[in-house]
Amino acid sequence: MKEFQTVREVFGPIVFVEGVENAAYNELVQIIFPNGEKRNGQVLETSKGMAAVQVFGNTTGLDTKLTRVRFSGDILRMPVSDEMLGRVFNGSGEPIDKGPAIIAEEKLEITGSSINPVARAEPHDFIQTGISTIDALNTLVRGQKLPIFSGNGLPHNEMAAQIARQATVRGASHGKGGEDKEDFVVVFAAMGITFAEAAFFMQDFEKTGALERAVLFLNLANDPSIERIITPRLALTTAEYLAYERDMQVLVILTDMTNYADALRELSSARQEVPGRRGYPGYLYTDLASIYERAGSIHGRKGTVTQLPILSMPDDDITHPIPDLTGYITEGQIVLSRELHRKNQYPPVDVLPSLSRLMNLGIGAARTREDHAGVSSQLYASYAEGRDLRSLVAVVGEEALSERDKKFLSFSNAFESKFVQQGKYENRTIEQSLDLGWELLADIPEGELKRVKPEHLEAYGRKFRSVEKKEEHGHHKHEEKKAEAAKA
């Protein structure tokens, strides 16, 4: 190790050290304060004997003349082991659950790298989250990166916790309808969350038993914002170890990526870089891609890494740089609606702007059910038409609608109250979600069901329509008896 006492300048979380030769990019550094306190850092840039060091913590009390900077000659590495399952770490990767120290089997570079496109295997297995709007309409596939676009005050944390405890892998490799819970784990990384949010996640994971098959990384709001730069990379390094070294199916949940991007903007400002759109650095796209592209499945490897990043859109603006760039990199998006949230609907998923680009790879007879694609398409089309009719009703009134239009308008309301709406601890199987879809479609005239195959309607939808017709027939008989009694 080489040690220097030549700090020239401190600018926010950045320390500039003079007289440094052969410092490597991302090299791990230890900053020793005059009072003996030690903090870790990382080399951001080196040029002409000057090294810019990013400190993982605040720089209060740093004396330029007395502070020593020790260069390790190695980059930041994460000690990984099977013992990490069921454990809780802070944003720097240190255990905070009062458990025993982790005995590392390996120490891996946290920077990692994107998966080579040639090495990528096509994703194909369905991940069941227990949430109908995701499973039936915007299916999550093993190895996919599918972000959730939320807003301040919306229940994205509750959704994240629900998915973490309910998610299971179901695929052709386990047989139709089969489940694989033993090798499915969740790596959960929270960035910039409050004490209350951290307590919520801890209590929920412990109470439901989800912590046993999870690894948690918690970076709190009062932790150094610069620490948020490494938190998702620690989580992904852990996920890659469990997936590619231990053959596990890993779901990585990252919340909130907006806090991560804000920390990146703060770091860029401290480095006095020319800002890009809305003050974010021009390399925001590249930086986000370095995180998102670490998801996927690899030829010859049993394990996979699936990502579910969550970001809160400032002012609910989907054109903001963070969701905008995220949408370019990832394979779809789940969009939460403030309007549905105001109606006390949970989860408030707006299915119309939501999309899963890999959905068709993970559904079908061998993985979910043969009617899945048709039911999904019909539900989407019918709900879209019902939503359009709401705007028309606001102008001309419901009385001006035809009987057909009234059916679709009624369907859109029932769809939100029965299909979208479900309890925070309600875990629906894909069969239950699809059956519920058929039940709602029973109110749509059969001639309008143009997106489902006749054989699927006969096999799955007919029983719900039969019930409907029996109830309708019974209602008519009751009305006839009332009319006869009135005449008598």
C-alpha cells in the first residue's frame, strides 16, 4: 500500500490528492482523518500525478494537511458466500443485523460488466408475482429487466415487498404449473429510504418469512448519498454470485433508482462536469445501462438474474430523463396510476401504458396456460374501449350510449374493482388471474370476443357464461312471477 499526506483540495465528497503516480481507476482508497477515523473511497480519475478520490461518507473534519490517504492497489470487492441469505447489510455491504460475520468464499469486483450479447440465452420461464396485472397482462420472464414507474406517495414500496415475498419461478423445466421455490431467491436493494421505510421492509420480510430466501441492502436517507452509487452494484454482485456460481434463480429489486440518479448528479456536480438534461450527467444513460444490462440468462448456466428496478418519476413525468432513459434500456415498464390510487385501489397499476416486451416468451401451454395470450389481449382491448367511453360519457351522458357500449363501460369499472384491485397479502396464481379475466369477459357479448380462440372460449370461458345465463334466466323468471302476481 502507498500512503500520501498530500491532500490539496476537498470539494464535497471529492478529495484531490497530489503526487500520486500509477493510481488505477476505481482503485480502493482508505482516508485516515486526523482523529484516527477511517473511511473508504474510490479513485474516480487520475491525471498528471493528481488523483480524484470519491469518499464513501461525508468529509466533515478532513484537514488537508493532516489527513492521510492510503492507496490499496486493488479495486473495491464484495465478499460473497451462501451465508448471505437471510442477512441484512447497509449500503456499503457491512452487516447490520447483529448476526455473525460473513466468512467469504470469494471476493468479487463490484463493478461487474454487462452480459455479452453472444452469451445471452433467450429468456423463457415465467415468474409468478401473485399480482394479476403483472402476471396476466405484463408477464415477468426469468432473465428480464422490467422496471416499475411510480410517483411520490404511491405504494411502490408495498408492491416491492409483496413481489419479494410472493415471487416464484414456474416454467417448462419444472412441468406445466410446476413451481420452483427452493432455488429462487430475492436480492433487495433500497437506496435513500427513510427509517420508517427501512423498518417497514425489515418487519415485512421477517414477519412473512421472506427474509430466509433474501439478501437485503439498505441505504438510508441520512447515509452518505455517494454510498448509493455502490449499493446497487453490491446487490448485483451478490446476485451474480448466487445465480452463476450457485445456480439459483435470482430476482433483484432495486428501489429507488431516482435516488441513485440524484446521487450520480451530485457526484457529477462535485467533479464540476458539464451538466446534461435537467442537470444530470451526460453519461446517465451509460451508467444506468451498466446496472440494467447485468440482468439476463447465460448459455450453459442454470442460474439467472432478473431485475425489477423501481423509480419514482418526479412530478409523475414519464418524459423525465430517468424514466425516459430507463425505458430505452429495459424491456418494458409497469406504470402506477395516481388516479387509481386516489380511488383507493391497490396495486394502482395502469395497464394501458404498461408493457412487457418479453411476455410472449414466457407464456403458453407449457409455462402458464394456452389461453393466456388471448385472454390478455381481450382484457386489454375491452378495458381500453371502456376507458375511451368514459370520456364520451362525460360529454353526452351514459343514457346516450348503446347497449353494447354500456357493456364495455361496465366492464372497465368491474376490471378496475375486481381484476386490478387485490389485497396486499393476496397471492393469486396465474390460473386464478386468468379465470377472473374470463369471469369479467362473461359480460361482454360473445360476438365481441374477437381476440380469443373459440376453442379457448369453449374450454375456459363457457362455464362463466353459463353461470351468467342461468342467473339471467332465473332473474327473468322472477320478474315474470312478480308480473303475474301483480296482475292477480
